[in-house]
Amino acid sequence: MRIDLISIFPQYFSVLDLSLMGKARTSGQLDIRVHDLREWTHDRHRTVDDTPYGGGVGMLMMAPPIFEAVESVIAQ
């Protein structure tokens, strides 16, 4: 089984090498691939956040890097 994870914090998923998940990965039963969303950005700051709409608090993710990442992962 293959699972692809796209995140701006790919190091967060290093814990998947532990316990039963780690054993399944080592034995080849589970293929988890972690991708850094910032690989699909096109500015020098590798920006993935967009300005919030409506003046609310927090940040929004930019759509183009997400779409490019998903299309690239599906093409693999």
C-alpha cells in the first residue's frame, strides 16, 4: 500500500518509522512517501501562505503549489 503525504513540515512525519508503521515500511508492506509542499513554490522565499480573505485571523494556503504537488504525486 502506498500513501503520499504532502506537508510544509515533512519532518513531522519521521515518527512513522517507529512501532508497527516502521515495521510495515521496513518489510515493504507499506510505502509512505512524504513530500515537502515548498518544492512546488516559485518564489525565492518558498511561500505557501496567502493573505486571508474577509479580514479574519490566520493564514490560508496558496492553491497553485497544492495543485502542482497533487498533480506531480499522481503522475508518479
